[in-house]
Amino acid sequence: MELYPLLLLPEFSPRPWGATDLSPIYAGRRFAEKIGEAWLTGDECRVANGPLAGQRLADLAERYGRDLVGDAAREANRFPLLLKFLFPHDKLSVQVHPDDECAQRVGQPWGKTECWYVLHAEKGAQVALGLKPGTTRAQLEQAIRETRAEELLNWIDIHSGEMIYVAGGTVHAIAPGSILVETQQSSDTTYRLYDYGRPRPLHLEQGLQAVKEKTGSGKVKSAGNGRHRERQELIAAPFFVVEKYGLREPSLFTTVEEGRRLVEILVAVNGCGVLEASGAPAVTFAPGEAVVVPACVEEFRVRPQWSVEFLRARVPAQARPEPAII
């Protein structure tokens, strides 16, 4: 069975810090329980369109390999990137994800470096990114045991349109008042260091081993706005490249870059678009929905319905350094 552009059904993940009203992204969607995350390209996400409808993304990566995940993905049979929406209505726990080296020491295939695109931020919205200068791992451990860990974190104000890089090993947290689009290595390894007294287990031993006192995390320096197709590069980093497009006219795209086939992930954040590829039915996608364009498709077109804004994420075709930070 040949591959084609795949519309994926989001997986809504309950979290005690989440929101019940997701209508800013998912029109009319309200839940009885608090939803913290909407996973768009998780292993359990299922296809909504075409002959592969109902199939899990993880199973398709295993079956189709490089034709789906592309030549630049680290593993041939595993989908390389996880994208999700975050809906923080209360403070997230203080946590850390391992980098590749730390993850492999405990038997994981890779770590979890991520980035957050600030889609919406209320006045005063903040994230914690790393430790205050001069803070040691030992001081953090003592502060956790004395229930004052948030005092040692580097809290920064965030604003709509900003991109934030969170390298593996960075202690971090998110305060309420924003909606974020997260792009990350496809790993769910999270060590919870501190949770404001909420009755959830902590992972202090593994987490403290993963903590780095200094990292390259921070707000990403803007690459500027491109005139062509209203394209803006939000971040180019070792594990992902994320761009934002605002289209009012149809535009042609390719999955081939520097001679390598890449899997493309498009996530609508405003308006509505139709994605077209030769030999495949058109796919309409609206805010909160993701379309995965398999690497073997090579060319596709996005046609806005009046207008559409979307993020485009992929694995870099060649090795990239960490991004420039403000």
C-alpha cells in the first residue's frame, strides 16, 4: 500500500495543570477533566484519512521505514519528532529531560531536547528555563528538600511569537497563561524534580543526574522574516527545524533537501488549508490538526482557504549547531 499525506487525530492527555476549555485551538472542545497536552505525532496517534485510517503512527514507521521517516531520521523505523500543544492552566512541575548521553546510560535510545513556540501568552506569562547563574546541582537538591526549588529557577517573561529552545539537561517549568506548540525528540522521558506539594511521585535520583548547571537554552534569536511565501524560520537546531508560514496563495513545497528525503509535519495554528499531493486525495487541515507528509511524497502543495498559518517541522537534512540565543 503506497503512502500519502496523513491527517492524524490528536491524542488528548489529562494533566492536573491542564485546562478544560481548549476552544482557543479546538473550536467548541470542552472536557470534563483537565487536558494538559494534545499530542499530534505521538506513537499512539492514529490516521484519520484514506486507506490507512485507524493505523497507529508507530506501526506505520515500523512498516514503511525510510519512505515515511526520511533519510535524516536517526532510526529507520521510528518516527523522529513529537509535536504537541500545551495548555497550562496551573504551574507545571519543575522537571528535566535527559540529553542523549544521559538517556543512553539508562538504556533509552535518545534524550529529549525540545522547543516551545509561544502561540499565545497573556500578560505576565512566564517559563522557568535553567538555574539562576551560579546555582549548583547540590543547592538545587537542598532547595527541593526544603520545598523552595522555584526560588532557584531562572524565570523569564514570554510573549506571543517567541521561540524557546530547551536543551536536554535544562531544569524547566511553565507557569499558567500561555498556549505553546512543542517540538521535541520523540521521547517521553521526564524526571519530575519538584511539584509544589502536589501528591505526584518525584524522580530525584535520576533527575538530578540529568541536570546540567549550564545549558544553551533560551529565547531563540529571530532569523528574520522571509518575503517568499511569508516564511519565517523559528529555529534550526541539531534535532529539528521549525518554520512558520502565512499563506494567502497556493504554494509548492518539497520534502527533498540537500539530496535527502525528509518527513514533513505541518500543524495549522490559524485559518484552514488544503494539502495536495499527486495521486492522493486532498487533505484539509484546521487549527490543532497535523498532517504528516511522508518522505517519499517529494512534492506537495498547500492551498489556503482564504488564509492559513501553519508550522512546518522536520529533522535537519545535515548536522546543525545549537541555535543562537538572545
